[in-house]
Amino acid sequence: MSTVLLVLHLMIAIFLVAFILLQRSSGGALDGLGGGNGASSFLTARGTGNFLTRATAILATLFFITSMSLSLYYKGHMTQTAAKSIVEQVPVQQSAPVAPVAPTAEK
């Protein structure tokens, strides 16, 4: 279950970054990759903007949901199977410090 959810989360993150980069910016940064001339024959500029805006909102919502699901899953999973921290898992071994040897005078 966690593997499927994690892979889905990563795919959503990749698509979210791609959709954000495809959106038109004030400087026209990467809009030539999908929002420029090639897409205008398929959709109008307004339609492309609306599609990218809606898709970004949907992907952001899905990203938030999968993030919360993963955090809740691992919170419940960790409290049942493992100790609460790494410090509790490692046995503490204390050793007494070695006393320094006093120098002796030789004649």
C-alpha cells in the first residue's frame, strides 16, 4: 500500500512541476513548450490557460491529499513496529575513563 501511494505521490509531483512550468508567465519563460504556437491551433490561448490552471489546482489538491495520507500511514506504521527514536534502539554502553598514569622519576 505504501509503495503504491508513494509512487502515485511522486508522479503527481512530477506532473505538478511540469504543469506549473508550462503556464504562461509575465516574462514568457517556458510557454513555448506547450502554451505557444503549437497549442493555439488545438485550443485558444484562453482555453489553454484555463486548462492548465484547472489541472494545476487538481494536481495540487491530489498532492496535498497524498502527502497527508503518507504522513498518517507512516505515523501509524512506525508506532506499531519500531521504537520511537533511534536513541532508544541503540544500547548505551558506558565505559569508565582510564586514569592517567603518573610519571615516575628514574635515577
